[in-house]
Amino acid sequence: MARRIFVGDIQGCRVELERLLEKLAFDPARDELQPVGDLVNRGPDSLGALRVLRALGAGGVLGNHDVHLLRVAAGKRALREGDTIEGVLHAPDRGELLAWLASLPFVRKWDDVWLVHAALHPAWADPEAELRGLDPLELDARIDFATRARYTARDGTQAQTDPPPTGQPFRPWFEHWFDSRVGDKRTVVYGHWARMNLVLRSRLRGLDTGCVWGGKLSAWIAEEDRIVQVDAAQRYAEFND
């Protein structure tokens, strides 16, 4: 049976990705690999992770760190302290890898699943239409929301801190999404929120389990409603997310 395998934030943790694929008995001729974004950065081997994912024909969506890499490569943004993406920038197959990465969308939809890196805006009647064709190299509030939002107000205004100050009108973004989507029975799969760790709620699967921080790399097999995890080999970065 074909399986859709959704994988949490990889962030350059190639070794853990390969161990997870082995544990899953992943078969590229049968299975779909759908990462939640943040394929690169902060971990030790962003280049290797991209090469593995591209070779396997992975799908998935763009995360904020992927967007950062694309903008740095295009000269629109400078490298930041702690970035681990220089290997991609100097690789002989840089062009092919960046083109493949840039081809990924910001959201994917199936009959039973939404996939986004960070969040779906409660005002988006059709997230696919809202995000389709957006250029990851250009600043856009919709890209920022889809790849960065966590706590928001009912109108989608993002909190500037995580967690937000007590008494302010912010809740986890998905609470507003589900309030506005009573008739949408799709499960939302997302990452970006390592502080929240693994989230398994009705119609919600949060898969950022902080591999790069020394946690785990997690996958959700949709057809089996099953979680598969591997431990991080080590802590690659100090937690500040």
C-alpha cells in the first residue's frame, strides 16, 4: 500500500533522516516523502540532507530556514550567526539543489490533509490559492505567516514573543484555524514549533520534535496514523527557538 510519510523539521540532520528512512522501510517507488519544511540550517549537513531529499523525489513545503537559504543564495540576505548553509552555497550542484528547493510550495492539500510549515491563516478561505505562485525571494506577509506564525490573535496578527505576554489576545494559531473551519475535516500537519514538541490532537499533527536541539526526528504515516521517531545523534545547536 502506498504511504504518505510526513517528516518533521530536518534542519540539516542528514544522518537522522537516513536512519528514520531506514526505520520506516521507505520505498521511493511506493511511498511519498512529505517534509514539513526547514530542511536546512543549524544542523551539521544541510547539503547532504538536500541531496538525499532531492534524490528521493521528496515533496513537502518550504519553511523559514529554506526561504532564508534561497534569499542568501540570491544575494538578498546576509548569512547570520549560527547558519550552517554555506556548504550548499559552495556545492558543485548548488544550482540544481536550489532550483529544486525553490520549486516547493508553501502549502499542500489532499482530500484529508493540509501540510504547511508553520501556520494557516484563519482568514484564508483557500490557502492554496493564497500561497500559490508566491516568490520565496520576495517579502510577503503571507509567506511570513505560513512559515513563521505560532501564537496569533483571531484576526491573524502574530504575537512578537513565544509565549506572548499574559493577558494579550493570542492563542496558538491552529485554534483560530479550526474555529474558522468547522466544515473542513482535514488533518493539519505542521512543524516549526519545537517548544510544543510532538502534537497529536484531533485533526492536528505537529511534527517538530527538535532533532537539531538534541531531540528526535519524527514522521507521521498518514495511512496508518502512526508516529515513527529516531533520536538525534547529538545536540547540534543550543535551543533558542
